Amino acid sequence: MERLKKERQNLETAASKLLSAALKAGAEAAEVCATYTVQTKIALEKQDFHLASSDDGYNFGLRVLSAGKQGFSSTNSIEAPDLKEVGAKAVEIAGFSPENPYNCISPSENVSKEAPTSLWDDALFDLSLQTQKDWTKVMADEGTRDPKFRLNDGAVSISAGLYLILNSHGTHKMEKETSLSWSVMGMGVDGENISSFDYFSQLMRSAQGAPDKISATTRKFRDFILSTLKVGPTQSYKGLVAFSPRAVLDILVSGLS
């Protein structure tokens, strides 16, 4: 875990302080879920490059139990005064919450041998911004290879993250991961014939074979969109229609309310 070594130390130190602050504030048990993520993103808009961005940050969620009551609070700061305040706030919130005998914080069980031990790829973490731009161009070029396809927006993002679970019953687990994700939204236009918008996204955990995968999935999406241009009008229908509960909520109840 040499990569992100400083960030790991900050994450574990802050999580320990937050756990301690909650117990000192009166919590009978406490659990912290903490993350650190860093991401670079190159976005497309209207068939051309639009924006390159980078961001990183910490996030901490604290759950506490006090007299059978549960409280929760969160922060994105690693400063000691802020962590102390969040610990006290979670305990205070628990005091106003309903008591529930099923609330619990338990030590974790052993991780199954079949569980992935690593989702990390050094090559993806070390990837240059220029290479990321080249991969984005692969996606844009493939999408617009057919002039009937309109690429409305898209993006290629690379992220790395640390994920920590820490509780007052001895659980202390850390995981790290890298991911490459890409997405495209677009439609087909052939004269006056226009398809509906559609969207796709994909994700990989390593850099190996990424350009080919980006090209293949974008081509498949483009071809699917263009195939919908050939769909003709449907016959009219009068009769019973079955709606799912979500459709009833979105289409009928929402409008009436």
C-alpha cells in the first residue's frame, strides 16, 4: 500500500480520532466509514473536448449507539476540532432518535477467500493525463465516425480510492481500488428523422486493453442508436395497460399531487 501512503495515514488517524471523540461524548459503541478518493475527468460536449478536471477529498461517516438509540453525522474534514464536533453531534442526534432493540454495531466476520483481495492497478493509477486524453479521443472518434450519430456529451474518468471501516469492537479494514469509467450520451439524426437520446457507461479496473474496450463499446452503442432510426410508426392500440408501481407514481400520482 505504498501508493497513497500519506492519504492512508491521514484517513486512519482521522477515523481513530473521530471514533475516540464519539466514545468520549457518551456513545456506547461507534463505527466510522471513511473514504479518500482522487479523480481526473476529461469531458466531451457537442462532439468535441469540453473540460478537464481533477478533484480529491476525504469523507467520514460516523454511526453511534447510545441506550439503544442510533445517531449519525458526517464530515469531509480531517481537522481535530471538526472531528470532535462531529462526534458530539452524532451522540446528540442519537438522544433524539427512537429506541430500537435491533440497532447494533458488531465486530466484522472473516472475509471469504473468494472475495477480491485487490482492485488496484498501478498502471491505471500512474496513467498520464495525455494518455487519458488520447483514450477520450478514441471514444469521440469512434462515436462520430458515422455522421448520422450526434455525440451530445461524454467523459472518460480515472479514479483511485481508499475505503476504511473502523469500529469500537475491533473492526479495522482497509481496501483500495482504481477504476476507469467512460460514458456517452447521444442520438441519431438522418435528415428529418431523429432518434431519442440514449446513454451508456462502462467501467474497468485496469488499464490493460482499455483503448480497444472503449472503442468497441462506443461502436456498439453508436450502431444501436443508428439502428433505431429505421423503426417505423407503431399501430394504435386501445385496451388494458399494466403499469408498475413506480410508473404509477411517476406518471399519475406525481401529476395529480
